[in-house]
Amino acid sequence: MPWRIGHVDVDGNSVDDDVGDDDDDDRMESLSISASSGNMSELKARLIAEGKRLAKEVFPVKVMELDQIYNEIKDLQLSQETIVSLQSHIERELQTSATADERRGTQKGDPRLTLPPLVIRENAMAPNKVMVGIIERLKPHMDSLNEHANKVRMWITLQVPKIEDGNNFGVSIQETIIDEAYTIEKVAKSYRESGGDYFFYRARMMSKIVKYPEIADYKLAVYEGDSNELQNQIILCRDLRDFYTKLHDLVIKNLQRLENPRSDNISSLY
């Protein structure tokens, strides 16, 4: 294969000068790198500003909102009349003259039994409206806590200086609060993911009541499930409030160290 010397190869043939093309490619690559660096700098600056704003301005508002909800629901008690009304409600909705034994016989395929079908009106087996209202009210706060803890964690992470020997007390403070924010983020996520467990349990118990309305324990199970979930939601609301309070307090008390972990003059230690 011919090799190039200047603009003429060894066979005496002229060749095109491609140095200009190489320069253009290098220039484009340099511009691309500069643009990417600029975008990254803008992203970091935005994350830092947003995390600091959340911790200083938004967290106190969230604490007050959750404290208000907590004070509204902490003394709620589900009425014992739920059990009695549930019994009469089921009896009204199940429009059939068949006994429980006959229904079970039909379900087992007994050909001697001819029974009218169960007729249940639309939305007859409604959920507990009190519980649905509380859960729907707290759901956005679970989502926002997860998002806010993540942003605060990123803000502090981006303030961590490069690894060096000595004068790392401020860095250890940063790492402690980063770990705390990450823990809160995971807890908020787990709260959100477990939200459907209560409804699944209640639906299962209600289906048992429809099938076996004469068994009072199923109605008691629904009532106890509602009562337990009410207490769980009260505790959840308190935890959400306390998580925001704790993270805000940690940030405000250590704000100088978070932003300038190695700002102290070494000579001032002596």
C-alpha cells in the first residue's frame, strides 16, 4: 500500500491533503466535550440549589402540614356499630331465599339444588370511606418525602470534596446526613409499596362475608382490620412528620459544614 510523504506518494502520485479534516474532527470533538461539561455543571448547580431550597424552605411547610393531619386523625376511633351495620347491610344485599347450607351445596355442584343467583347491587360492598380518605390524603406526602430525601442526598453528595488525608470532620458530617437521607428515602418507598396490602386483606374478608354471612368472625375480622389500619396510618403520618423534622434539623444545624466541609484553617486548631 502506498505511503504518504507530504502531498506525493512513493509512486509520484499526488494525494489529497486531509489534515484540515482531522482538524475539523478534533474541533468538533472539543466542542462536544465542552458542551457536555457545561450541561453537567448546570445540572449540578440546579441539584445543589434545589436540595438546599427544599431543606430550608419546603421541609418546615411539610412538617406543619403533616402535623395538622396528625392532630386531626390521632384520636379517631372506628365505631363498633360497623359490625352490626355490616351484618344488616349484607343481608339486604344478598337477595336470595337459599340457606347457607344450600348455597354451599350448589357451589359443590349438587344437582338436586336449584337456587336463584346472588344479586349484589353495584358498589354495594363499599370500602371504608374513613380509611380511604386518610390513605389518599397521606399518599402524596409519601411520594414527596421519597423525592425530597433523594434531592437532599444528591445536594450533599455533590458538596463532598475530593478524598484527602486530614481535616475530614466536615466530610464525616456530610456522610452521616447522606446515610440518613438515604434511609428515609428507602422507608418512604417501602411505605408506598405496602399501601395495597390493607385493601387486599379487606377484599378477601368481604368476599368471605358474602359467601358465609352467618359467620360473625369474618365481620369482626373486617372491623379489626380497619381499626389496625387506622392506627397504622396514624403512626405513618407521625413518622412522615418526624422524618421531615429530623432531616431539616440535621441540615440547618450543620449547614456550614455541609457546604464547606474543609473551610476551617488548620492553624486555628492550635
